[in-house]
Amino acid sequence: MVVYAIAFIAFSIDLAKRSAAATAAADATPASAADAPARVGVLQAAAAASATSGVTSGDAAAADASKRPAKIKLGSAGGPGAGASVAYGRSPALRVGVAMTVLAWLLHLSGTVLRGLAAGRVPWANMYEFALTGTLIITTVFLVVIVVAKQDLRFLGTFVTGLVLVLLGIATINFYVSPIPLPPALQSIWLVIHVFVASASVGFFALGFALSVVQLMQARREAVIASAKAVKASFLATLPDAVSLENLAYRVNIIGFIMWTFTLMAGAVWAEKAWGRYWGWDTKEVWTFIIWVVYAGYIHARATRGWRGSRSAWLAIIGFSTVLFNFTVVNLFFKGLHAYSGL
């Protein structure tokens, strides 16, 4: 957890540097914006002189040049930097954050493997072990996505490492139990398949949740800019626009939804093997289905009903909230055949 904390601090420093870069860009634009009218006057005079000379090619070139300054879009704070995206160069803090996340992942993986060896089984038979494995997979999904994605998504490190820190901290303090043998109902190959796929889907849902949160923040900033009101320079100016973030969240959540669908189906098959019925309206089964319905509604509403923008993001956030509710409240306060919290 200490290495995750270092990674979180490094990513947070990077966000602070992004805010500083956005502020510097906004402060640098008023002077250039003030010079714009003078440049327009010079180019217009050149266009007029060219028109009187009767040179057709010069007339076209000057007219084209005279139009260019008119396309300068001034930000709400007096310059382009206040509203436009700001180029953000290399960041040592960002590289340190990624390196620490990789190191934390290796240590996390080693700890999870050792827990499995100590228990003599796969390490996801109770809440502590599921949190241990689930956070490992969340980190794994994040590292894989930042490698394969076309856009630079390392800025999500603050959200991902922060979430992992919170979940690991809660699990270590409140959910820890010593390794114990499996109950008879869990002694099945379906434990490996069902729970692992469920953990993987939660990893994708977590990344989609982070993207949706940033999307809402970016959409609010863009709405303020569109209304020609003053907008405070922030790290959001260095991030992708809200539409790109929404598209990324949608793709990530689709992968998670496919895996969660398999989780639901595999759970039904396992239930038939363990208890002689595919579905029994147990609390855990119900909430697994509720999660599926929420994400199915999210995908359907966005694909066919045109629910884009903030409504789409809120549905994704609600979906991940149901995942967290299923893991915490349902496991702790509801009794049933799936009461395997180990507490």
C-alpha cells in the first residue's frame, strides 16, 4: 500500500503541474490577443493595396490572409488558453507515478499469489481475498489500457490508485481474515472461472467509472466556455475533450458488461451444480442481475436512444455504485446462500 500511496502522490503532483501549465497558458494569451486587432488592420491594409494594384493572385492571397485573424477564438478569460486545450509536455512526476504503479502491481501480485499458496486454493473465497484480487485486476486493467490505448490515459492514475488505496485500506482494516478451508459449495472449478471473470469485469467498470467522472468535469468546463463565462484554468485543459472521454468510457464498459454477462451465466450454472437450481432469487443473485440491468440500460440508452453526454456518464457512475453496493452492503448486511464474507 505504501508504493500505491507514492504512486498516488506522484499522479497528484502531475495533475497539479497540469493545472500550472493551463494557468501559464491562460496568462500568456492576453498580450497576443491584444495584438490581434493591429495585425488585422495591417493585413486588411495589405489586402486593400493589393486590390488597387489589380493583381489577382495577390488579391486572393491578401484576402485569405486577412481572414485568418478573424478565426482566432478568444477564450473567456481573454485568450485562447482559457478555453482551448493546452499542450502538455513530458512530466517526470507522471513517469514516476507509472513506474511506482508497476512496482506496486508486482508487489500486489506477489502478495496475492502468496495468499493463495498459504490457503492452498485460489485467493478469492472471502471479502478480503476478493478485495485483494479485485484491486489487483483494477490495476492490471489500468496498466494494460494505458499501453494499448491510442490516447494518453495516464492521467487516470490519480483516480485508479486512489480507488485501489481506499479499497485495500478498508479490506485490510475491516475485512481481514486468516486463510481458511473452502465451504463445500465453493469447492468447484466454477469458483476459479466465475469469480475471476467477475473481478475482471469490475476492473473494467472501475476504469469506466473514472473516465465518466472526468467526463462530467470536462463537460462542465466546456459548457462554461461555450457560455462565454470566465473559466478557471485547471488540469482539465490538458485532458481529452468530453466526447472522447465518453467514447472511451463506453468501450471500456462494454467489455466489462460482456464479462459480467458471462459472470451471471456462469453463476447460474454453478448454482445448479451446487444447489440443484439455476436461479433462486438469493440476495447476491438479485444484485448481480440488477448490475447487469443497469449496464444493459446504459448501453441500450446510449446506442439507441441517444443518451449521450452527462446522462450517459451518470448511468455509468450509477452502475459502478451498484457494483460497490453489491460488494460491501450486500455481503455485510444481507444473509443468503452467498454469504461468504468470512467475517
